[in-house]
Amino acid sequence: MYDTDAPLIATRALSAGYGSQPVVRDLDIEVRPGEVVALLGPNGAGKTTTLRALAGSLTPMHGEVRWLGEPGRAPLHRRARQGLAYVGERAVFTRLDTADNLRVGRVKTQQALELFPELEKRLKTGAGMLSGGEQQMLSLARALCRAPKLLLADELSLGLAPLVVDRLLRAVREAADRGLGALLVEQHVRKVLDIADRVYVLHRGRVTMTGTPQELGGHLDAIESSYLAEKTTQETTYATD
Ligand code: ATP
């Protein structure tokens, strides 16, 4: 029987990447029921690669991923059936309307509207015509209304207005207060730290800092400037290509 306080997902010395080259190395990351964990780091640090390895859409090169206490390499669709939700970039069917997106996702409209009442007036609108914020509400509703055990979300708030970001993050926090475990990759460092219980900072494929938002509070400027430094390095590299 699975221990309900045990990590939902945990990695041990995980390395993953593309071809023969690891992008992330020696990762020890875990997420327990009821906690929101933030995965931060500059562009190219390996955050998406980490999420993909956790989700089962990328096979580990070394180390292991334990999902629900069991080591294994089950693909994403199998983990999804066992309660893992992955929200990547705008995970909606743009040719279907909002109501059909919910139906295809086997989500009750009423339940989605309780989470995001904003969607009510958009039920008959094609998802491709929704604003970015509405699309993310729809993606998140499709994920959360199926009562997953674990949510892995990649830049939920990318390009969205601050009020919408607050809305999405609050929905995740409330779901975690009811028992969901969540790992959020976010660029909005300060906003995600407001709702997170723990944080991992990834830099060039390795975890360089971990702790509670309070513990990392004094390093916020350093974390944010490492983002800028990395961006400048990348821009310089691209400029000389
Ligand atoms: P970003 O915020 O820019 O998405 P990230 O921290 O999520 O950054 P990843 O997307 O995991 O970083 O990428 C890490 C490194 O892996 C980058 O150097 C990237 O070019 C490389 N990479 C990502 N996807 C692939 C792929 N499919 N094939 C080869 N290399 C890849």
C-alpha cells in the first residue's frame, strides 16, 4: 500500500538529456502530497528537460525516477492514468471550443466553471480565439478537475498579465491545500515564491540551491540576476554565431 505522506515522485542522481549528452545531472528532487514546489532557473538551465524526465516523456540516462514509490520508466500516458498531470505550453485543442475541450478532457463543465468562472462566457468560443490567460485557465481546468495526484506545470504564466498569473497560481495553491503535489517551473520568481512550500534552483543542469522561500529570500536578487547574466551570455553567444 502506498504511504500517503511519501513522495509522489522522487529522483535519485537523475541525469537526462538528448542524444548522448546529459542536460541535467545528479538531480535529487521530490514532491510530496500537499506541497507546491517551484523549479527555478535561467533559460537553458534544464527545467523543461527535468519535467519531461519526471513525466516519463524522456528516458533517464542515469539514476532513477520513483513514481508513487516505484522505480520505473513508465511513459507519460501510463503515469497520466495513475494521476500525473502535465501542463506544457497552452495545452488546448485550438480547433475545438472551450466546452468541447473540457468534454474531450473528460472534465465536467460545472466543475471547471467552479474553478474558473471566467470561462463561462467563453464556452462556445474556439480555444484558439481565447486570450492567453483564458487558454491557460482552460489547460489548468482540464488538468486539475481530473483530481490528479501530481501536477507538473511548465511556465503556466508565460506572457500573462500579473493578475491572471495570480489567479492561476492561487488555483494551484488551493488544489495543493486539498492534497495535490505540484512542481511548477516559473519565470515569475517572486509570485511563485508567494505560494510555494519549497524551491529548487537549477543552473546549468544542476541543483545549486534548495530550501523554503524564507530560506531563499535573502538570495532572490542573486537568483534573478543569474537569469539576466545567463540571458546576456546566450545573447552574446548567438551574436557571435
Ligand atoms: P527555457 O526556459 O529556455 O525553456 P529550460 O531551463 O527549460 O529553459 P531546457 O528546455 O530543458 O531548459 O533546455 C536545456 C538545454 O537542452 C538547452 O541547451 C536546450 O537547447 C537543450 N534542448 C532542449 N530540448 C532539446 C531537444 N529536443 N534536443 C536537443 N537539445 C535540446
